[in-house]
Amino acid sequence: MGSGRLYLAVAAGGFRRYATYRAATAAGVFTNTVFGVILVYTYLALWDEKPHLGGYDQAQAVTYVWLGQCLYATLAIQGGGAEKDLMERIRTGEIAVDLYRPADLQLWWLAGDMGRALFQMLGRGVIPFAFGAIFFPMALPTAPSAWAACLVALLLAMVVSFAIRYLAALSVFWLMDGMGVNQALMITGIFFSGMVLPLNAFPGVFGDIVLVLPWAAQIQMPADVLMGETDPLGAFAFQAAWAVVLLAAGRLLQSAATRRVVVQGG
Amino acid sequence: MGERHALAEGLRAYGLIAGMWVRSSMTYRTSFVVTVFGNLVVTALDFVAILLMFSQVDSLGGWSLPEVAFLYGLSATAFGIADLVLGSMDVLGGRIRDGSFDTLLVRPAPVLAQVGADHFALRRLGRITQGAVVLGYALVSVDVDWSAPKVLLVPVMVVSGAAIFSALFVAGAAFQIFAQDAAEVQNAFTYGGTTLLQYPPTVFGKDLVRGVTFMLPLAFVNWVSAAYVLGRPYPIGLPSWAAFMSPLVAAACCALAGLAWRAGLRSYRSTGS
């Protein structure tokens, strides 16, 4: 049947919804570019002091910065994607309407968030990345296969990112208010995704731990795949494994929530 | 006389509105405590980044950890104060879009005071606390031959820095009247500015340093005076008296921001819905 088409339509809706706000998108492009410039200089100073930190040379560190700026909104690293709306719908009780729909709740929200992510990447991410490539030395591959592999890694990163935020959003069924959860999402997202520093540059055992957490699937993996620092198939397997585990956990939590929790509202 | 009266009235209105928001946030005490803590942790991530860097190297751009912490503490504390006082101004774009800005215009209180106190959030004390702790660490660990002018410069930097960042917030609010949806642009200057100033000026390109010294004088929040206190040459040669100019620069920024705000307010057209 046309269930595939249904989710495609939901994804297209998510894409169009964010595409509506052109001025906000332009503002985001500007902000990401400014932050990219600041970060690039600090990373260059760091790599100047310690060349080959984390196995990256300077050009690779610069590439990592601009990929991070490209993915900041795309992967909703500090939150603000589908989970924000979902939390609000759970809080107000409107979630009851979603549960009535002849569609799978998790897939519905995943599709919408994928649409959002694709728009954020194209509308908001590409320009800062291109800016970086023009004005700073970057380690970009010439082989189309590396770019294709990076694209696959990005799609998987989007799914993992959604799966983490979906779990957080479902907690509102019990907590009623998403403020604390959002803060936790923001802190873990910024830190463990490697927004503050590439995960491979983290010191010692701590560095080994952060590299196996699900957040490593978000920026570190696509960056390493793009720059040929890791075997693409291994990276895909890592990302897919986390995607499956987290989505399955989301399904479990979802069924527990819909069975045991009384929906809010009149 | 009239000006002074207006200022007192503005402060009174600000106090009343801010007090209302504080009371409303105190209704959910646990939530308040949790968000203060969360705010502290979120802002501390910037410093964790610096600590992580220094776990790998001994200096950044030639500056040691206590010296960078000194810059960080000054930038974060000054920004934290401005953020507490005027940081909710980014909701202005929303108010202009949904038309509720009109309500503020007809109330018998200065609009700037109303906008500044709108959604006043005491949880932002988290950022100030975190910045002050790092500044405290820097003051005890940094290797400086303290003289009277150097000691005096520390509070002067915090206050002038807060005033410079406040001027940025007000100018940003004026910009939102024109730009509405583009509210995020001001983040590049406010949050971007405080992040920039957390690192030594030697890290950045000379043109960038020139730009934030002479065009958008963010450097007077901490870079210029801190370079003097630490006895380090400022990357683009400035006379030593420049270290004491930050209060004047701050006053000029506030005056310009005030003019921008008035111009913005005069050109405001309601959404009409």
C-alpha cells in the first residue's frame, strides 16, 4: 500500500515547514559562519601547539569545524527538532490525536524530522561549509565515492540523532515538563557529539569512552568517513547498530507510555 | 531633571516586571533550582573545552591556562551580567511577529525597561556564578605583579564589559524591529563575542583583532585591559593608556545603542493583526 508515500509526504512537510522561514535560515547561516571562524582559529592554535592531535592534521581539524557547523542545526545537536513539538503535544494532550492516526507514531515523527534535517543541511549547512572551504585550507576528498560514503553516514547520523531525541521526548509522558530533559539533551549533545572538541582529541580513557557512545555517530563518524580516517563500512555498522538499539528502545518506551499513561488534557 | 525622572521611572518599571517574573519562576522551586544548575553546566562546557585543550598542550597562542582562564572569567562574568539584565531581548522578535509588542507601547512605562525585563530569568545567575568561579581561580593562580591600577582594572573590566555587552543586546533588539525572523543574527555578536573573548587575541588573525578593537569594540571587554594586567603586548600595538579606556568605550557603545533603539522604535510598524 501507499504507507511509504505517506511517510514521504510527512518528510516533505517537515522540509517545507522549515523552508518557510527564509530570514531565519539566512540568520542561522550567518551565525554558524561566525562561530565557525572563531572555532577554526582556536583549533589552529591548538594544532599549532600539538600537531597531529587525535590523528588529524591542521586541514583536517579545520574540515571538522566546518562539518560541525554544517551539522549543528541539521542534527539538532542542542535540541530544537521534532522532539520539541512532540514534547509540547504530550504536555498538552494533543498526542492523543497522533495516537489515533492510522500511522506509526515513531515513523511519523522520524519522517518529519528527516525532512527538517535535510532542509537544515541544504539551507543552513552547505553555505558555512562552502565558506570554510573557500577561505581556509580543508582536507576534502576528490573521489566521488568518499562524498557518497559521507552522505550515507550523514543519513545514519540523522536517524541516530532522532532516536536519541525521541527517547528524551517520550520521557515527558512521565515528567509532564520537558525543560530539564531539554537541558540534558543540550549538554550531552554539545559535549558528547564533539561540538567542543573532536572526540578523537579527548584525552586518555575518557577519549576511548566517548568514541563508543551513540553521540559519536553524529559528527565524528561522518567527519572521519569524509576524510578517509576510518573504514566507511565499519562506521556505517557502528551508526546503524546505535540507530537500531535506540529506535527499539524508543518503541519499548512508546508502548509502555501509551499503555500505562493517562493522556493529559480535558 | 526630566531625563533623570525618566531613568528612575524606567528602573522602577524594570524592577516591578523583573520581580513578577522572579515570583512566577519561584512557584516551581525544584524546577528553578534544576534550571539554575543546568544553566551553570551548559555555560561551563565552554570552559571544559578550554580545559580539554590544556590537557593536551601547555599553552594556547602563547598564553598559559591561568591567563586564558583570566580572559574567560572576565568575558563570561561580564556577559553573564548583561545576559541576566537584558538577555531576554531575543523574545522581542516573537512579540513583533505576533503583535503583542503593541501592548508594550501603550503601557505607561518606558518600552526599553519593559522589553529588558520581559521573561526576566534568575536562572541566568548560573552563568555569572560559573564565570566568577573561573575568574576567582584565575586571580589566585595567575602570575601577576599586582599594582594598584592593575587591581582596579579587574572590577572596571567586569562593569565596562557588562555595559558593552548590554549595548550589544539593545542594538540587537533594535535590529530585530527591522529584521524580525532574523533574531539569530544577534547571537553571532553576543554569544559569538563572548566565545571569541575567551581565547587569547594572539590566536586570531590580525584583521579580526583589528575589527573587534576598532569597528565593534568587543576587545575592550577584556582583551586590551587584560593584556596590560598580564604584561603581554597586545597583538596590534596600542598605547598603554588604552587599557584604561574601557569605561569610555562602554559609555560610547551605550549611547550609540540607545540611538539605534530610538530609531528602531520610531520606525516600528505593527503587524496589524
